[in-house]
Amino acid sequence: MREQWLKRWREGRIGFHLAQTHPALVRHWKALEVPRRAKILVPLCGKSLDMRWLSELGHPVLGVELAPEAIEQFLAQRSGEISRYHQAGFDIARQGSVELWQGDFFHLHIRQVDEVEAFYDRASLIALPPATRQRYALHLAQLVPPRAKGLLISLQHCDDDAGPPYSVSQEEIDELFMPNFRLAKLEEGAPDERGFVESVWALERRGPLT
Ligand SMILES: C[S@@+](CC[C@H](N)C(=O)[O-])C[C@H]1O[C@@H](n2cnc3c(N)ncnc32)[C@H](O)[C@@H]1O
């Protein structure tokens, strides 16, 4: 899977990338009432412009992404100074208040994200095959502190086996996140021309992990 993502980025097959901030982020983020200076973890971040939007609201952003191309393309959109360093297997580039960690999200350790207070997932959970989604939900719960809030933008379509993007049902979202998060569905869109239906969820990390 890892190799497939790297190949997609090398070949520019990134149909998932949006040329604008995701409208659901703009509609729902403020209602989460995440404090303005809270640092936001963005797993599997690609070169999403949503990170710029969050940083322009005042949030420091920590994005994690496998593909170096994604990170370089994100940085190239702006002329701001870039500082680079290396930490525990990740190549890190910082531009303004956005830090991009190049490496595997599953290798990120809680010590490395101890300032994170909230998270944002658009097309991250649905990028992962079924067996890995369980691991993702638990890893996310381990990385963020109790009461951390987050927005999840997920997707359903009619072929359960095809992906990415994988179809993730409401039942699966409940199963994955309910043990460690309070969960509220904020909206479900109309099917697009491919029959893809996006849903938007507010999450809040519960107390001790289960
Ligand atoms: C469907 S894209 C979504 C990107 C971004 N969230 C967006 O909204 O545009 C999934 C991204 O996750 C990256 N990715 C896949 N597995 C990863 C992993 N284990 N660690 C970090 N990044 C990963 C891929 O390279 C790809 O850029």
C-alpha cells in the first residue's frame, strides 16, 4: 500500500486533492470550539489546502505524509522561509506555523506530538484498507489527549471491496471510534456523480483508552 501511494504521487495521480479548502471544514470547524492556538494533527495530509486554512485561523498544524512530492508541492505554493530538520525517522519541514512530517503515520510516537490538542481527517481513514482502519483509529486515540476534538470527513460508496477511496459505513465508524471517542454525525451529503456520499463527524477523545 505504501509503495502504491508513493507511486501515485510520483505519477501525479492525485484525483483526491482539492484545489480549494474543503467546504465541510469551513462549515463545521468553528462549532468544535477548538482554542485558536491549539495545534492540529492532520494524519495522511497530502498537500491539502485545509492545512493553510487551519493555520490562517491561528492553529499550528502538524501534517504527516508518506510522499515527499506532496510535501514539496505544498511548500512550493508559498514563498515563506522553510526550515528543515530530522527527528526519529521523519524528515520535517516547517513553513510558518505548518510543520510537515514526511514518513509513516503509524511510526509517529506520542512523545513527538505532545502539544497536539485537536485533529482533522479528510480522506485519511478512507485511504486505508479495512484491516488498517482499526489500527488507525487506535493510533489516533493514542496520539491525542483526552478531550481533544476533531473533524472526520468520510465516504461511502457501493463497492465495499474497492478502494482507495474505501467505503466506510456508519456502523464501522461507530465500531472504530466509539471505544475511545464521543462521536456525532454532523451531515451526510448527496451522492456525487460517482455515487460517493461524504459524511462529516465531530469526534472528542474520551478519558482513559480502552
Ligand atoms: C486520499 S489521500 C488524502 C490526502 C489529504 N488528506 C487530502 O485531503 O487531500 C491519502 C494520503 O495519505 C498518504 N498516506 C497513505 N498512507 C500513509 C501513511 N501510512 N502515513 C502517512 N501518509 C500516508 C498518501 O500518500 C496520500 O497522500
